[in-house]
Amino acid sequence: MNKKLLISTLVAAVLSSASMAADPTVNGTTISQARIDAVAAMMQGQQGQGQADESAGKPQDQARDQLITAEVLRQEAVRKGLDKQPDVRIELENLQAMTLARHLIQDYQKANPVTESDLKAEYDKLKAQMPVKKSYHAEHILVKTEAEARAIIVALKKGRQFERLAREKSLDTGSKANGGDLGWNDPESFVPEFSQAMVKLSKGQVTPQPIKTQFGWHVIKLDDIRTEEAPSLDSLRPQLEQRILGQRIDKYISDLKAKASIKLQ
């Protein structure tokens, strides 16, 4: 008896499972499992972004219920002839066109993957277009008058230390305590008169003439110059891939439109 009971239970479980796995129908119209899976996958993607309602049940059950509801409504809309209305037909045609276009682009991307050599070539082209960017490490002494600035230049030529003179005479409270050290900066960080004089200097050189700006008179010393490294390929990889794909898709679309007979009224 126990064996018979076990067999009966197993058969019932199999039949129940088969019944649950069957595709639902609405007035004889079947809703395929493939459609349910597609909607469930979309819901799971939304859930990963915090958009799905977790209290509504499992994605598969939600998808099935949504599609059943949609099918009931669709059939009622057809019964009422809404599918024959011009505005509805236009909307359906546009939806079909956009869906097919999206899948065509996806198919094109799969057939034309971006390779490492593609990325390298695009990176080299982009890198060649990037301007060479330099940073300057400078020191300065700021005074009120041109005569004071010239006296400082004379003192420097006689061997006085730039840093000591900066601490003694500079009016720039931000750099005075550091011996006039301004740190590393782009030329654009300074007023034009200052930056133009600074970039003309060689490493270790002092401006031979005082430089006048809106702040007063400057004596500038250039300690060092460095060229900023371009971003690495890996750091730009996502942008490069999108750039290449965008260019390819634009060309693909342009070629298709060039072959098509397009007439504008």
C-alpha cells in the first residue's frame, strides 16, 4: 500500500507540474512561455535597478499575470474595432518599425564587434589630436614697485637666494612663507602677463625683467616643467567603444538610406 501510495503521489506531482508548466490561454489564444520569459527578464532587470515591485510576487508570476491582463484588454480592443482606428494603426506601425530597427542595430553590432585593434587605432587617432599639456612649477616674489623688483633681480645675480628674498620681501602672503613657491600649475591658473612670462623661461631661469600685473611687480623663477600624460587606453575603453560603434552605425544607416528610394513631398 505504501508503494502504491508513493507512486500515486509521484504521478499526481508530475501531472500537477505539467499542468503548471502549460502555456496559459485567453479565449483560446495562447500566451507562450517565451513571451512570459521575456517579460520576466525585463522585470528582473528593473528589479536590479530598484524599479520592480517585489511585493507583487515572482517575476514569472507577475509576467504571466500582466500578459493575461494585456491579452484580455487586447481582445476587447479588437472586439470594439480599436485596431482599425487610424491613430491606433499608425501607433502600431511606428512601434513595429522602431522595434525592428532596434533589433537590426543590435544584430549589426553583434556581427561587427569592436576588436582590440579597433580600440588601439581609435585611441592612437584620438591621442594624436590631444594638445600637449604642460604644468609649471614656479616661484615668485611680489613687490609694489618696478624699482624694488629690479633691485631683487640684481641681488639674485649677486648670489642671493631666491627663497630667502621671497620670505623677506614678497607681498604674496600665500607663497611668502614657502619662499615664493607656487607649486605645480597650468599656465591658465595665472593672469596672462604672469603666465606669458613664465612659459618663456627655461628650467632654473629667472625673469630678466620685472613683470607687471594687476597685483604689482613680479620676479619669477621657473623650477621645473612637466608634460601631462595622456589618459590610458583602458581608462577610455568604454568611451572609445561607444565612439567606434556610433561611427559604424551612422555609416551603416547612411549607406542604407543612400540605397533606398526616398521621396519627400
